[in-house]
Amino acid sequence: MKYFSTPIVIVDVETTGFGPSSEVIEIGAVCLDEYGRVRSEFGALIQNQNELDHKAHNALSINNITETQLNNAASQSTIRAKFVDWWNAIPKETGITAVAFNQRFDSRRLNEIGIHLPWGKCLMEMTKQVMVKHGQTPMTNSGRRKGQVSLKEACSFLGLEYPENAHRALEDCRITAQVACKISGFWGTERNL
């Protein structure tokens, strides 16, 4: 079954937090062909440039990344060059689009480290629209409508198993690739993500 009109690249980043001083510490990407088959993958930790504070240590514990792993990781400039080389090696005979679950966050963070991609649609927004259309409006614990849908909620709605190793960039890309394939079916002929 053809899911997309052109190949797509699912991208995800992990950071040391959400504030302006937080750093990108991991990039993951999965390139899918039009049929949802994996063409290639990219995953790399990035050495932190600043000292890790309490918030950063909390983020590391959520991401299951150790300070030792970051200390042994390559520099931001090295990983940026490797990612760009990986991206440039992808055949683009029919064009290619980058897609992320939380695209606003991931695209902004990648731009901050000098990686600029041709972005498509936001999978989180697409998933939320489909959920609402099917009577499953995302709600908070207090019963209010949520502005966003989590990847875990998307998996639950679409009948996908949320990975045990979630919050690692490549693992999140792999499950987001499954979300992209499933969600494309709800959009009929509009399969341009």
C-alpha cells in the first residue's frame, strides 16, 4: 500500500529541557519510502556544551541518557555534519519532506543548531484532528480539552504499542513512522505529509 506521495523523513530531537538555555543532545531520523518501508536511519547523541543543571539531569533521566554517554558523544558540529551528509545521501528523485510529531519544537531546535529542512505537516496536529473527528477529543485529567496530543496518546488511538524505550530520538522516530503510516490512511488522497 502506498502511504505517501513522496518519501518522508521522520525527525526527532531530545534536549536538556524546554527553556532557552536547554541544548539538543540527541537527533534521530528515519527515512521512509512511499510505501512506508525504512530506507535508512540516523541516530546520534550530541555532547552537551554547558554544565548540566538540575533541570537537565531531570531531562536525562526521562530520556534514559547518562551524563557519561553525553561526555563521550561527538560535538554538535560533528553530528550536524554527519546528519547533513546522511540527509544528502537520501535519493530525492521525487522530492522529500521532513516530518516530526511535535514539529514546531523539533524544527525550531534543529534550526538553532544549523540544520534547516524542508518541513511538511505536523503529525501531532494531524492526529489531533483525526481524533476529534472520530469523537476522541484529547482531555486533561481535570476534563478540559487539551491543546496537544502526546505520542503515547496517538499510539493508543491508532492501536500501536508505545515503546518501552520512548524518549530516545531514534526510538521515537520509529514509532512516529508507524503513526505517519496509520494517520495517512485517515487523510484519503491527501497523502502529502
